Amino acid sequence: MTDLQEQNYNTGSLLDALWSFQSNGQRWRFRIIKKILPLGTMQQDFLDFLQHHIIR
């Protein structure tokens, strides 16, 4: 997480969240579905981690 710069996390709509960052001069953007049934609570745990550890 420390190599990621200009991080942004947005809870987006009810179905997804947006996570973007810059690393090694490239900009990355991910749209993450909030609920993936086979993952159980792991998906929400990951989104909670992102939300609480974004470096601004």
C-alpha cells in the first residue's frame, strides 16, 4: 500500500465501489463489486480495509 500514490476510494453505487491510484507513473482504476456470493464476507472485509487504509 505504501507504493501507491494519489489513492482514492469511493463507495460508488449500491452495487460497486471505485478504487483508483497511481503507481510507477501509471494510473489504475478498479470498479469492485460489493457482493460476490462465493467470497462470503471476504469481499466486504477487503472493501473495509481499503476504506480505512487509503493514504491521502
